[in-house]
Amino acid sequence: MECTEAGLSSVPLVEALGDLDPAAVTSMDLSNNNLTSVPDNAFAAYPSLQYLRLSGNRISSVSPQAFEGVKLQNLYLDNNQLVGLVAGSLPDTLAELSLEDNFFITIPPAVSLIRDLQLLNLARNKVTHLRNGDLIGNDKLLSL
């Protein structure tokens, strides 16, 4: 489902999909909109969602239950205004996570809880070093 540059300030409601079955949506691109946060259960109406791009918004917060009920494999939060992510705020099913071009100075605690994470992109942040234990739960990480 492509919703780039649509002027959205929130995740599209199921009613806005028309005849499209929300359970059939596996990919969603909400890039370059006006999203400022990701609230609890923001994507619960899309249980089959695996790929989500939220790049180029003004997101500064992600609720701890934002991705409840969704088994995302790929999540892109590039070019937003994030400074941190609390433990549990990211789906533990992710294989790929991109947090490029935000305001992180350390690796968010939420990352270490993603056991199957293979790719983590933190380019263009202010992370200068790894702290002891930052990636302790990420045994499958192939690219940082």
C-alpha cells in the first residue's frame, strides 16, 4: 500500500481502504508525510504487515505498543526526529531495521530485544561508540 507524500498526519484508517482487505496488506509506505508519533496499536488493523516504511516524517516518539499484533520483518524509520526508543517499542520479529538520519547518541535499548535482527542501519546519527551490552541480544546481526 503506497501512501507517500499524501499529507497524512496519522496511519490510514481501515475505512479509507475502500475495497482493499486490511488483512491482505503486507507492505505499507507512509514516507514523506506529516506523522509525528506512532501511537499504541497503530497498525493492529493490518495483521499481515511485514514491510513498513515511515521515512521522512517528523516522528519523535514510538509508543511501546505501536506495533502490537503485527509481525514486521522490515521497518524503516529513517529521516525522522527520534532520539530514543524504549525497550519493547519495536517488534521482536524484525530482520531489518533502519534508523538512519535521526538524533540517536546511543543504540536504543529496544534494539537488543530483537533476537532475529540481521541488519541495523544507524548511519547519520550521533552514535560514536558501542557501550558494553548494546547488542548483547543480537546474535544474528550481520550488518551494522
